Amino acid sequence: MQSSLIRLTAVLVSSSLIAPAVLAAPLATLGKPEGKLNIIAWPGYIERGQSDKNYDWVTGFEKSTGCQVSVKTAATSDEMVSLMNSPNYDLVTASGDASLRLIYGKKVQEINPALIPSWNTLDPRVKSGNWFTVAGKPYGVPYQWGANFLMYNSKVFTKAPTSWSVLFEPGNLPDGKPNKGRVQAYDGAIYIADAALYLMHKNPKLGIKDPYELNEAQYAAVLKLLRQQKGLTHRYWHDVTVQMNDFKKEGVAVSSAWGYTINTLQAEKFPVAGTIPQEGATGWADTTMLHAQAQHPVCAYKWMEWSLNKKLQSGLAEWFGSNPVVAEACQTKAPGGSNFCQSNGFDRFAQIRFWRTPVAKCGQGSCVPYSRWTADYIAIMGGR
Amino acid sequence: MMTVSLPEGQTTATRPGILLRLGGALYRHPGLQLALLLALPLLWFMLVYLGSLCTLLAQSVLTFDDFTMSVSRELTLDNYRQLLSPANLDVVLRTLSMATLVSLASAVMAFPLAYYMVRYARGWQKGFFYVAVMLPMWASYIVKVYAWTVLLAKGGIVYWAYQTLGLQGIVDWLMTLPLIGGNSLTTSNLGRFTVFTYIWLPFMILPIQAALERVPANLLQASSDLGASGAQTFRHVILPLAFPGVVAGSIFTFSLTLGDYIIPQLIGPSGLFIGSMVYTMQGSIGNMPLAAAFTVVPVCIIGLYLLGARKLGAFDAL
């Protein structure tokens, strides 16, 4: 009894001594796992077989490392950044529009790739991605990437639409009825980039080179397009469950959507499909990042290593509608047996414009920053 | 030595002595009694209610850095300036007009029901009406609202009912109207208004019912003895006496609509309400200062409303 008390005190004292060291530089060696791990993730991203017992990549981890995983889901990147203000979390699966904010906000710490044996299996296209590498230092481990698809009702569209114009320009859908009231747009300011991507191809004279870097004139043209779209929308989707219901019950025919939504609707035998039109698509590249004050760093490193195993990568890609960051995972059979790398656009990496936080300083001098994106998008959704 | 060996009777006598003296002190100082009684609830009220309100006010003048999305302690009035931007004023007006309309509609629907409950319902009927009004309040609010999203969807039971009655044309026409219309009932302001009114109606019925209970029956008899018609009695006797109840009920319906953030998210068009704006700013963007500034708006509106309600005697009816 007494010896266990002494041990406990020793652990407490030593951990309080180690904690400040963690802040200064990445861990050099891994100690004993702490037994717990708290992760902030996108819904459907860290599954323990509760939605479908074939998709479970947590139970095996818990068994082999003894780290009990608890997951807090977040619906938007902004929510993830805000949750990371609390030191209760160890890891976050941050998208590109959050990762830089987290790094500059000093909410995440540099990691040591030497402690992650699978680091060298990473796809070279993402290995030193500029959305998580700053000054040559990695601030996390790539997790998955994917596109924002154009999802359409395949009864209305006999052939996949080839352009995002079906969402932006008034006109008739292939069934002869107008698209007004049958399209949806995403309820988040980052969607402004989708409109910019479309304009980049439709109106090259505007000179948009990057949908996340817009000067005043380009930004004004994009907002004009979005106001036109407001008149066409059924509503702005926010919640994937509500969006699925709108496709099933409300006659919505086409929308931007996540692969996850398309997979779920297809699993319910509802006639939808997803495509990446000729303009390309916006997308997200997610990184598992370590909190600057992580309470369970050893378990966190164990998870970062675990997250790169081929089985997890392939199962997750099929489940979530995303792409693995380990190329070999494309050849690893997923539980559903689908050719997920083909359908999720693994070979179209170059056509995807990954989410990034728009900042005032940019390639063409000065650009409109994200704060204005937020304010203006709220105004447009409100019909102004 | 002498003091140690006190006779036993004396020591026991000191015990009731303390209680007696305490009782006497309380009796002589009624203020002390009151203070003891109220200290705990007052402390609770000051800390939990006023304390949080003050923290809120303090937060609303802090600065929010858009890039790192963190709050710094520099003081600014910028958040209040932002409130005045057209898009944000839209949010306030949108919420305010919905709250007003919902309160009016609830009052119009609640009054006859409450009147029947008080004047005509007898025996088992009285119990039935009480339970019928209270019953929906026992079910979870979230469940009820999600149920409405299904009821109001195209292919839902409301559309089905209209079709079966051959009234489809009326819904389609309503949906083409500006302001109240939309693509379907679930995405229209009419649908949102319906759900709000459904959810808050019991909060209007009960205060009106309480106010009507207090209208003496002999006044109504006197009114008809003096030759007043039913309508005259209603206008000159019942309504003025029960009106504080209507105002009291409207305090609930108005403030509850003003602060709600779930119904606007699930039903109706995409424009934000004050509640959902606060939720977005605080919950998903982390812009606590602007969220706090937005929260000050309903606090002020309700403050003014309560002042008006007090003039109309609403607090006598609670």
C-alpha cells in the first residue's frame, strides 16, 4: 500500500518535471504509454466498429498499446481550432484551413519523425506538404486527403455532370426541370473557394491563380456569383444527416458533398453518385497534430504510428470516401472490397485545391483575409 | 478548581440557554433572521446569474484575432460596431420579427382555450385539459423539433394531408409568397413559425389561464345584468382583467424565441438567428467577444420588454 503511494508520488513528481521539457523540443524517446488518449476528429474519422463492425481501427490499437481512446467529433475546422484552446486533448485531425492557424497559434507542437517508424512509407506527394510543414519542421503526420465531390441524383442525371456550373448558373437539369430549389451549397465560409475555382476556369480574364488568394476585384466577382447561387439553393447544408434527408425526401438533385455522404446514401441503395468535374475540386488534406500541452504524448505517438498502417488507411479511405497517405494502401483490400483509390480520385491529386486559410499577405500582394470571408458568407446566406 | 466542579444541573441548563438566547436574538432582530434565510440564495444569484452576466459584458469588449482565432485582452468597441453592419442587423431584425409574430399567434390561440378551461371545463374535462397542455412539455424539445423536420418535409404527413384534402394548391401558393415562402415547408419561414408556435404555446396558455381564474364570476353576471352583450363583456371586463396574463405569457414566448438556436438551424431558410449566430461565433469560430456582443442584444430587448410588461401589470399575473 505504502510502496504504491510512493510510486504514485514519484510518477506525479517526475511527470511534472518532464512536462515542461515536452514544450521545448519534440520527444526524443518514448516512455511507457500513459493509458489514455483524447482525439478531436471529423465525424466518421476514428471508428471503433460502432457504426459498422467491419470498420474498426481503434480496438486493435487499444489492445496493443493499452491506450484508451476517446474521440470528440467536430463539425467544422473552426470548431477544431476552438476546441484546441483546451489542453484536454492530445491529437486533432486538422484540415489545411486549420493546421496553419494551429501552428502559428502555438497550439500544436513539432513532432519527431524518428519516433514514427512508418514515416518513410508516406506518399511523397504529401510527405512534406506545406499545410503542416513550417520552416522544414513537420507539425504532424498526414492522415488522409480527399475531394469535395459534386454529388448528384443519378436518376436525374443519366450522365455525370462535367462542370460545377449546375450549382452556380440558373438552367435546366437533364430531366428538363430547372435547377432552382434543387441544389445545395456548403454552409461554411471556405465554400467561397469553390465559387472561385469555378470562376477561375469560366472567366480566365479575372486572373484567379489560386482560389484561396483573391484580390478585391476577384473577390467581388466571386461574391456576385455566390449571390446568384443563393437564389438557386434549396438550403445551405450543414449537417450530413439533414443533407441526406434532403436528397431522399426534398427532391434535392445536386450539391457539393463529402465522399462519406455519397457512400452512406449508396449503402442505403439511394441513387446518387459523386464526381470531380473538369474544373477540378476543392479538397482537404488532414494531418494528425499533437497538442502543445498534450497530457498523453506517448500514446499520441503510438497512435500517429498506428494511423499509418495499411489496413487502417485502406479501411478508412473506403469508409470515409477519402484517399490514403500511404500509397501501398491502395492495393490493400478494404472491408467492402471497393476500388476506393480509383473512385476517390487518388490519381487526381494535382487537380485538387486543398483547403487553406486565406490570409491578407499573398502572391499577388494583398488578398482578402478569412475574417471577411466569414462575415460576407453569413451575409450571403442571409440573402444580402 | 471551583469552576471545574460545577453541579450537574447547571451545565445542562446552559444548553437550552444558548438556543433560547439565539431564538431571542432572532426574535429581537428580524433583520438577522431574514439575512440568514436569504444569504445562500442571494449569494447564488449574485455569483451565478449576475456574475455570468458581468463576465459576458466584459468579454464583449475584448479583441478577437481572426487569424490565430484567439482572444486578446486589448479593449475595443469594435464588436458593437460590427453589430451595426447590415448583415448583422438583418440577424437581429429577423429574430425580433419572428419572436413578435410567434407571441401574437400564441396569444390568439391560447386565449380561447384558456377561457374554455376556466369557465366551461368541469370535473374530468379540467384534468384532461391540464394534462393535454402539459403533456408535450414532458417530451424532449430536441425530439419534437426533429420530428417536425420529418412531418414538414415533402412526402411528409403535412403535405400528404393537404394532398388528400385536395388543398395542395394552397401550400404551393403559400410557398411562392415572399418572406413566408420557400422551397418547401421545411425550408420556409412559415414552417419555422409553425414549429416555434407549437413549441412555446403551453407557456402562453398557463399564465392566461391563471389570470382568467382570478376574474370574479360575479363581475360577468353584473355585466350581463346591466345589459352588456357577450362581446361587450369580453371587451370591457374580461380582456382588461386578463390582459396582464397575456403579457406574462408573451414574456415567455418572446424571450424563448429570441434566444433559441436549434429550431432556426433545423427548420426554415438559411439566414441565422441571434441564437444561432452566438452559437456559430462562440461554438465554431471561437469569436467569444462578438458572441458576447450579440448576447447583449436580447438582454437589452428583454429588459425594455419587461419594463413595458411591468407597466401593463404582467407581474401581478405570474
